[in-house]
Amino acid sequence: PPPPPPPLLRKPGPPPPPLPPSPLLLLPTCSSSSAAMSDLDAHIETLKQCKIIPEDEVKTLCEKAKEILMEEQNVHHVAIPATVVGDIHGQFYDLLELFDVGGQVPSVNYVFMGDFVDRGYYSVETFLLLLALKVRYPKRVTLIRGNHESRQITQVYGFYDECLKKYGNTNVWKFCVDVFDCLCLSAVVDNSVLCVHGGLSPSLDTVDQIQDLHRLQEPPHEGPMCDLMWSDPEDIDGWGLSPRGAGYLFGGDVVAQFNSTNAVELIARAHQLVMEGYKHMFNDTLVTVWSAPNYCYRCGNVAAILELDEHLTKNFKIFEAAPQEARGVPAKKPAPDYFL
């Protein structure tokens, strides 16, 4: 066969155009991450002054919070030392008082047991501040879902109306209730203290069964997820019907069996007003913690938080409502002239 033709000689042409940047190079840089943290710090300072942040910033905050919360299991594990907090109910200035008494984030590891919103004047500022602290310091703030973290309940007890009043629409309420669906159902401190908003369920014998629940939903009217948010301890044997119409009453024998099965020393829960701020039951195997002083601005109760040190020693800190000069009063229409 004839020999192959010699290769063609080509004159050097212009260099090829540069390739588009890799998607990996388009990820946020350290400087953009620092800017995000700076924005978050600014939001925290604004919220600490009981001022709302813009709607678009609320949306961004809620989206980031959902990403973080979805990484947590139904039962979130918390290291000691830790401080356990009961109901807040939109009493913003009393939340600031709580931080003054218990310590500021991130120097303290907080476990909030739900009911952040409704009934108080400042549910928006309260929940957004806690959410901003969660996003800024995700390992130092645990947010457990309470029965008021619900679409249905918040439309009755104030949070929905407050969002509508402060933002002029319901978008912020929608952003927040979507976050509610992502909140964990309980926490275990040092594998020894179970924290839950309401109480136990006849459908749940073990902590592992809580892990298996589907939590990304509006709380159902019955079943184990509902029970965790609605049940109450009572001086009875076994289980009883709850006067709340949701959840159950459960006795000391139920707590003893659950604690023994799960190697738990203490159940910490909120959900019920306690005039003294906290209440032990069943030979100190369960404690109710209430953290909204002068509840609804008229009940006259004190509040408490539960500190668990590195040896799991319990220390309750009692505090009263923030002084009148430290708290704001929601804007009201001026009184008519004939009342002046």
C-alpha cells in the first residue's frame, strides 16, 4: 500500500477561549460567609431592641433555619452543661430578663421547650430572635416544638393577627409556621434528661420510637406526636383522659416505667403554668418548668429556668417579670378627647 501522507503543518492560531468557571468556584467564599454572619448579628441586635426586621430578611432567615433544623433528629442530643427553659409565649421583655438571669447566647447552651408564640404582645420579635440565635449559634440553641407552634392554634391565640398587624400581610406568619414543622419534638441532655413540651404518650414506650415519628407536618389532633405536645402529668395511676381535649393525663407509674426502660433520670417539661416557676412530681422523676413570669401580664407568677451543670446537678433560677420601665407597651389608638 502507498505510504500515508505527511501530517499537515498548521500555523499556530489564537489560544482557545477560557472555560467557564466551575460551579464549585461559585460557592460562597469566606468573605461572603462573613458578610452573612455580619447581617445575622445586625438582625439579632435589631430584634433585641424589640424591632422587627424586613419581610424579605425574615424569609431568608426562615429558609436558613429550616436547613439547620432539618439536620436535627426528632430527639436532639444536647451536651452538658445546659439550661432548660419552659414556655415564653411572646413575652419578649421577659425573655431578655431570662437572658440577663441565665446568661447570654452563646456563653450558655439553651434548650427551649416550646410555646414561643401566642398570648404575649411580641410573639414576632420573640420567635425571630430565638430563630436568629439558632441560625447564628446552632450548637448552642435547641428549639423544641410546643402545642402553640401550630397553624391552627396561632390563628386563634394571637400570632397570626400579630404578623398581619406588624407586616400588613400574612407572609411572615407563613414563613414561620413552615419553620414550626421542622422543629424537633424533644431533646435528651447528656442521655439522662428527656426534655419535651407536654409529656408522654401511650403509643411511645421508648425514645427510639420518638425518633421514628414523621414530624414534618401540622400536629395531628391525636396520636403520639400530638401527645408529646399536649399531655400532662397527674396524680393518678396509668393513663387518663385529658381535660384539654388532646393528649392524655399520665401518672407516676407511667413515668417510672418510661424512665426505667430508657435509662432516663428525669423528664423536664413545660406546658402548664406553675406559680412558683417550677414543680417536681413523682419523687423528683419529673419537673415542670415555666418561664413566662406574670403570665398574660396578669397571673402574678414567678418564672424559672433549670440549669444542669457538668455533673447533672440541678439548679433552678427564679426570676420575675421585667420591670415596667424596661418594657415597651404596644402602640394603641389615642384616647378620645372626652376621656382626657
